[in-house]
Amino acid sequence: MTSASPPPPAYDPARGREPAAGTGAAPRPVLTLRGVGKTYPNGKVALRDIELSLAEGEFVFLVGPSGAGKSTLLRLLIRDELPTSGEVIVDGADLARVPRRRVPELRRRIGIVFQDFKLLPARTVRDNVAFALEVTGTPRGRIRPAVDRALAVVGLAAAADQLPTTLSGGEQQRTAIARALVHEPRLIIADEPTGNLDPLISWEIIQLLLRINELGVTVLMATHNAEVVTSLRRRVVALEEGRIVRDEVGGYHRED
Ligand SMILES: Nc1ncnc2c1ncn2[C@@H]1O[C@H](COP(=O)(O)OP(=O)(O)OP(=O)(O)O)[C@@H](O)[C@H]1O
Ligand SMILES: [Mg+2]
């Protein structure tokens, strides 16, 4: 591209944030896991000795067979679960030390997207996205523009007044992504976001997540979709039986 300057982003996740201290300083990782282990109360060891760090702006796939620990790892990042050992640091905060009452605030700094969308069926697309802001007491005057911006990013402005049940699966997932974006998070985690979608629509969702990543949001996405992972040549972290067995750019390499 030879154009003089890129157009301003439609959506600026960094808006209103403090600038990084000092020019040229290494950016603080968006998340760091140090020596993380997770054993569930029933004795099941889901994660062992996980060392992982994501820099600002990365797009990372988390892969591995069913039961490898992908969802467990993502649940640790929103303090849905606490690690049995080690430290989980998100946006500079050691999650084990965050008081319980501050967990909701911490979760707002992360956008979460699930396989099954988790939309409120009786609420419109707009209300589903707005709800994320209403529950946190965002002033009304700020909600409308923020929701409009998020819906524009996912291409759903025209469907704002529809109910989720009248939308395709891809559109429902885009609604969920708008809801994840509306708090302007630094990090989006997605657990099998294309698991319920056909291949073409899956690609649309991946393209959308890539575009959001280009706007500066770090993305960590758990997936079984080998085709997507191999063709995109992004960083791939592979888990097997709770351990990281590979962390490299590109390649799915299922051994089984
Ligand atoms: N709440 C729980 N209590 C006990 N064991 C659990 C719990 N949640 C998950 N596990 C176990 O921990 C291991 C890792 O599960 P996890 O859901 O993290 O895997 P996954 O990689 O996300 O798998 P999938 O690809 O099927 O979604 C599995 O053996 C699972 O049975
Ligand atoms: Mg899972």
C-alpha cells in the first residue's frame, strides 16, 4: 500500500488509556502465567507447570485435543477458577490477590466469547450489547455511542433491533463479539468461537477477530479448527494433557 496515512480506526481500544511510560520501553505483557498448575477438587490435573506470556497486540491460537486444558486455562484468566499453583497475571494484576469484590471490574478488562454465544434471547442485539455496560453503571449517555461503535465494528448496525433468535449463527456470534468489545478490552479470549458454525461462517468470524486484533486488541483463541490454524501462520500454543508441548508460529501438527 502506498497511501500516505492509514484512515483512523473505526474503533480505538486504546482511547482514554494512559500512554505507556517512557518511549521505546518494552510493553507490559497483557497476560503472564508462571508455573501455573490446576488440579480440580476431584483430583483431576488439568494444567501443569504452564509458562506463557502474551505481548500486547498478539493473536494466539490455543490448540490441543479434547481435555487438554484449553478451557481451564481460559477460565483462569477471568478468575472463574484459581490456579492450584503458580501465578496468573492479567494486565499487571496477580489474579489471586485481587479481592473478590474487584473481580467484576477485572473481567470487564477482558472480552469473552464462547462457543454457544450466551446471548439473552428476549433482548434485542442492541440490548444484549448494552446490557454489558448497564450492569456496570455506565451513564446512559455513554452507552448508546459505545454500543453503536461496537455494532459497527462487527457489521451489525442494521440488525440492532432484532432478537437473537432471528439471526444466523454467525450473526449471533458477531453480537457476542460486539458485547465483548463494548468495554474496549485490551484482551479478548475466545473459547471455540467457531465450534457451532459452518466452515464459511467460521472464516468470517476469524476474519472479524483478526480485524479486531489489527485495531490493537490482543486475542487468545482456543480452537479445534486445524484448517484455520495452519493457514493463518500465527502463534500457536499447543496443550497436551495439561502441558504446553509447543509454542511456535504456524502449524497444527496433530500427532494423532
Ligand atoms: N470443573 C471440573 N471439575 C473436574 N474436572 C474438570 C472440570 N473442568 C474440566 N475438568 C477436566 O479437566 C481436563 C481439562 O478440561 P478442559 O475443559 O480444560 O479441556 P479442553 O482442552 O477445553 O477440552 P475441549 O477441547 O473438549 O473443550 C479434562 O480432563 C476435564 O475433564
Ligand atoms: Mg474446552
